Amino acid sequence: MRHLLQRHPLPMQTSFAHSLVLTYALPPQLLTPLIPPGLTLDTYRDTQGVEHGFVAAAVVDTRALRPSFLPERLGRDFILTGYRIFTRFPTPGGRTMRGLRILRSDTDHRMMVHGGNLFSRYNYHLARIATRTVDRTLEFKVVSADGRADLHVRADLADTPAPLPPGAPSPTPRTPAATPAPSRTPSSTSRRPGR
């Protein structure tokens, strides 16, 4: 019965104050043990012939997250983190589907741990998460209970993207989709687990 609930039975709605995704290229042999049978790594071979696998760490600051049938005033603000590996899945019909293998997710609220794990397979854990925006710098600090998903990152939100390294798969950087929203207070927002 639980596996049926974990297929996202409720459409959700939210808006993002910030969404930061960091993607790293790593040797495939480091990532292969982390994916189950049936999936393969989604890899890229660079101009020197070296193959890379990819892992992503994402931090999103959501506002008024709720089932879509509820009004915005009943939503809750959460900070969510996700750690994913880029994978491929060959279907019985011969197609290859590309996706992300969930390693784990963290959040700053017990309600999201329980609800998220009941209605999804995101594998949520409770963590202390702080965020702040100062001028054009966005900072997230995640302290996980088991220490396995700690993260401290500062992002420069300057208008001009940094150039991509030589030989990158995409020839030009993408323009940011939106200007970041101001933080909840002029200097910082810090959340303790279990609010």
C-alpha cells in the first residue's frame, strides 16, 4: 500500500525564493556503486576521451508549499536539499529514459520529513538549514543529523555568468531565469529542525 502512496498522489504547488543546483563531474567508478541494478550512469566523454558521471546537489527555498487544491495561506515555507545522480533506464520497448537517482533529501521541518517520505521516495532527513542573502551573495548552510549531507555554499549572484571551462559540453552559459528574491530579513534566515 505504501508504494502506491509514494507515487506523488497529490499535485503540489509552491514558489521559489531561491533554487541553487550544483552539478559535479566525477569518475564513473565512484558513482556506479550508488545506483541499483537496472539503471546505468548517464555519462559524457570529453574531448580527451575521459568519461564523466554526474552528481547534483540542489537547495531550494520554497514558499507556501502545499497540495495544489489548498489556498496559498495554508502552505508552509520549507528549505529542501536533494542529492541526485544522473542516470539512464532502458525500457522493455527499447527506449532509453534519462533521469535522476535519488540518494537522499534533507529538510528543515519535521512535517516535511513525515509527509515527504509518506507521499514520495525522496528519502527526507531532518537537518538544521540556514540561508542568507547579502548584496548579491546567496549562502546556504546545511548541518545534517548524521553528518553525511553537510553542505556550506556561497553563490555569487552577479548578473554576468562566469565563463564555462574549455571543452564544456554546452558552448554558452545559460542566462539566469530570474532575479533572486530578497531574503526574509535583511541579513539572514536561520531555521532549527522541527519548527
